[in-house]
Amino acid sequence: MDIVKKLAGEFAVRESQVTATVQLIDEGNTIPFIARYRKEATGGLNDVVLRRLHERLQYLRGLEERKEEVLRLVEEQGKLTPELAEEIRKAEILQRVEDLYKPFKQKKATRASKAKERGLEPLAMTIYAQQKQSGTPEETARKFIDPEKDVNSESDAIQGAMDIIAESISENADIIGKIREKTYGSGSIATEATDSEEKSPYEMYYDSVERLAKIPNHRVLAINRGEREKKLKVKITAESERITDFIERKIIGKRNSIFTDILKDTIADAYKRLIAPSVEREMRKLLTERAEAEAVKVFAANTENLLMAPPVKNKKIISIDPGYRTGCKVAVLDELGRLKAYTTIFPTKPKCDVAGSEKTLKKIVDRYGCDVIVIGNGTGSRETEEVVADFIGKTGLAIQYTIVNEAGASVYSASELAAREYPDLDVTTRGAMSLGRRLQDPLAELVKINPGNIGVGQYQHDINAKMLDGALSAVVEDCVNRVGVDLNTASPSLLSYIAGINAGIAKNIVEHREKDGRFKNRKELLKVPKLGAKTFEQCAGFLRISGGDNPLDGTAVHPEAYEVTETMMKKLGISDENIAVGGVGDSLDEKIGKAYPAAKLSESLDMMAAELEIGKPTLMDIMAELKKPARDPRDSAPPVIFRNDVKEFDDLKPDMELSGVVRNVVDFGAFVDIGVKQDGLVHISKMSRKYISHPMEVVSVGDTVKVKIIDVDREKNRISLSMIF
């Protein structure tokens, strides 16, 4: 298989792009580095495409390795024919290779293998060949009777031969491949309750049948969970008669043979005993893998949107982690996220000390001049929100509040990392701090938490953990490198996601910083233990130094491009001071036009690229940095919604129109925070007047959307919303 050619076709790109990408990957370059600094080689493939291409490359290389291994194993048995070798070599999926290898695979003793040991394989071959048109099967089988081999009658011999044929049919790669297709295309998944009288979250599946090819992915995961919890029984059903008819057409070529009826019985047995159970397992696995892949995709997209939420800058924060018995933990943070004070208030039951809580909050605001109150959305959130909203209304203070998703905060606050960062603080105070910092810089704070604990998706505990962790880690890595980090302030957690840097090197960077003081230039990174030239190449462009020796160190310009950038700056009349104070803005285009006169700016850029001997993509990236150094891509995201009042659940009425924030996107819709404790659900059918295949075509986590209330179910605490007006 020509892997490069195949990848080029699958991704609709040039073979040269694939060749260059594969070479860069094989040389040990990271995806963020390739995406950002090797655009000329890849033709500008972005990080998403590059990761997909890399995954596919690994699969195809693994496929080729498995082919060679199977060829070797079959050849060692002396059974490799030219035809079989050709079939193995042209296989395009791993399943096909395994199907072809199955007849030669070492297996435990089976009815067929025992029959072969009893000398019945020649009889099986005779029956399978269907050559005899006269006499009876019993007459043919009689000569195979051998009591010493436990073949005591004609029927014993025929049954043994049938077992051999049945196994052969079940191992026929072409037949099994077609049966899989037929089962998936027309088969169904049927579910029923283990106890139909029992109330459970799975009642909608108590008597349910859905086509395999059409069942929504989230229902597959729900069914799997219900089965694990022993609430559901699950069965794959197929059109067995059509399938056995298909096998008969493939196997029975001579209808006038004396063995036709035996073969029909053998085919029925092969399907029922060997093929159907195997295909059922494969269908369940296929459905699960399909559902997991989609769930991971949703998780990844939601996580990316959450991480790329705009930071709330230059705000002093009162961060509240709500609770009941032990009270609400309060942390006070300055504009840089530094802890200034912490305390506990008891506005909720059992104490319900509202007056004391308001007094404490007033003192904090007066002393520290706080701008925003952050409230976690966990236990006691609603009651705390009511107290905060009432406090703002009573005092008339110029302060607002917002609700922050606290998923994973408890995991972080009790972690070794949190203990190392804040050894003198208790767990609850660390949690309150984390909530406030999530508002100030979501990316920097959320990287401290395992991505799977961030809580934006569905059925995260039902998904292959390795696959989920891999996908989410890739998302975090891409987000961190897209934004870049301050080398002199970044935590080890944040640094560990920078291209080329692992946890050990991240720790070494921080230790070097603490020992020798702040980094003055990027070259000093080479003094960090275990950070060699290759790691420097990968990471340097993503690490920023503000106020350092070279203003370019505060930009996304890679050190390898400093010389050409400085030449460009000199040609255009741009000073270091211009870069240090925030760039030259849109005046850059005018400067280029003057230095390289042409009818169009694009022509001027072509002239400049040719003179500087750099590619156009690199030139454009450098220009972007000269215009606005280290621009934060998160700044273009919708701003955080702040509130100063609260809505009551009982105030909600059908047809009421509200604005809300998308908190989570799942296969069947989106959950929207409309200012009450319970998020409302916009079902996919209520998102658009036109057909959409997935909610992500319309909304993303963090979006501000206008919704209309369809229904309020107070008994079940559910709110149904619509985005269609």
C-alpha cells in the first residue's frame, strides 16, 4: 500500500503535503510546532487536520505491520498461497486482515478440530464438494466408522463432517464480511427491562427496537450503561433467513447433490452457533466504538470552547465555593489572581446567617475594591446566588456576579499539585481560589485538572478512558500553544502542555526561574536541565517574555526567524520600541506599500517575500505579530455575562424570552444557563428551522443565545427551551 498516496486521497491534499508532514512527524516535531512554523512544507494544514492525519498514518502503518506478520505466520505453516498473499496485501482495514488470518490462527479445541482428529476431514471435503448425485450420505459416511476414534455410526461421521464444514464457513472472510454488512444495514438492537416493574432512568428502553445503522450514539452509551447496571437486557437481531439464504447461494452450487440437505442444516448451524454470536459481539463493539468516537469528538469541541473562553482581565474577585453545613468558602483575589484574603460565610442552611454574610461581603468590597463575585455552581449555589443578588440590590454597590462551572475543582483542590502550590491552605480554600481564577484565566487554571473531569460532554465514564484522555490532552495542548504562555509566570501544569515540554522539563524551568530569577531572553532556556536544542526548537515560539532583552521574545515569532524579522523591521522603519508598546497596527500595510510599491498589497507582499527569501505563510505570521504582538485569540470570543439579580424557578412561564449561556453541548441538544439553578435544555429539534445533524452546527460551549421557554416541569425540575422564534 502506498500510504502517502492513500492519505493524500483521503484528506484531499497534495502528496507533497503528506510527504512533508510525515517527514516532519518522523523527525520528532510536535503537531503545534508543525502547524505554526512549518506551513510552507505542509501547505498550511492546521493542527486539527495534522492530528487526524497523524492518527491515520499510525493506523495504516500498524496495518502494514500486521499484514507482514500475518504473511509470515501463515507462511511458517506452509499454507501461504499466492492468492491468499495477494488478498492480505490489498486489505485496507485491519478487520479484513484478521478475517483472512482466522482459519490459520491457533485456537482452543473445537468440535471441528476434534472431528479432524477423528479422521473426518476427507468426509467433510467430499460433502462440501457436492460431487455425488447418487446413493446416500450414509453410504459415503459408512467407511469412516471407526470405534477406536469414537466414530460409532454413520450419523457420528456425518455430524463430525458437518462441524468441520460449519467452522470453515464461519471462517470464510468474504462470507463473514458480507454478513456484517447485512446485519449492520438491516439488523436491529432490541432492549428490554430486567424488571419491567422497577422504576429507573432507562424506562424509555424497557421495550425498544432501533435499527443498528440509525440508532443515535448517545442512546448506545445509555443502553450500555443500563446493561452494566443490570437494568436492561440487550439483543442484536438480524434477518436470519435472508442471511442463511445468502450463505446457501455461496456454498451450495449443485442442488441435485445428495449432500444438499446436509449442507443446508450445516449452514443453519454455522450461522446460529458460530456466526451470529460472533457478529453480535462485533456489532455491539462497532456501535460502542462509533458512539465513543462521537462522544469524544463532542467532549473535545466543548473542552476547546471552554478553554478558549475569554479571560476576565483587571478585575478584583470575590470567589465563593458554596456549601451547607461547613459554610461557603470565600477567597479574595487581586487582578493577577493572587490570594489577598480568605474566610467562611454561612448564608445557607443550617445556619442561614444572611446578615452576617452580607456584613462580611461588604467589608471585603470596602477593603479590597472588588469588581466581581464568582459563585460555583455546585451544592448550595442557588441559595448563595440569591443572597449575593439581594446583597448587591440592598447596597447599590457597583459590583456584579457570575456563575462558574466548578466541575473538577474538588479534584484539583485535593491534588498533590494544589498541595505543592498552596501548602498552607486547606482544601476548600484552594477550591474557592480555583473558581475565581477560572474566570480570570480559564486556560491557565483548567490545565491543572484532568481534562476528563472538566465536565463538558456526556457519558465520560462510559468512554474508553485512554481514547478520551488522548483526545482531550491534544485539545489542551493545541489551545495552550495557540494562546502561548508567559515564561516567567506560567505554572508547571501550563508549561507541560507547551510543544516539546514534558512534566519533568516544566518542573526544571520553574526551578531554574526560582533559583536564577526571571528569564531575560529565550536563549536562556538552553540553560535549563534536559532542555536541549530540539526541545528549544519546538517550544521557543510558544513561550513569551515580557520586558526582556529582545522585544521579539514577547511575540509568537520563532527565534529561527529573528534575523529575517529584524531585516524586515529595518526595511519598514519599525523599531524595537514599536514592538514593545503594542505593535504598529494597521499602519504596517502602508509601510509595506511604500517600501515595495505595487498596484496591490498582495503584489507588495510577493516582492517582500522574494527579497527576504521566506515563504508567504511565514511572512503573514510575522506581519500579524508586528501589527499586534502576542495577540490573544481568546479576545474575539463572546464576553462573560455578569448579573446583578436572580430569577426564580417559579417565575418562569411558557413563551418567556430570555438570554442565556450554553454550558454543555451533547448529541441531542444543548444545556443553557438562563439564570436559575437548573439549566434548560434546547433539544436539537428546537435549534433551527432547517435540518441540522448535530447541535454543534448551531451552538458552542460559552455562546450567548436567545431562548424561549417551551415548558417548565416543576415536578421533575426540567426546563424545555427553544431557539426558534
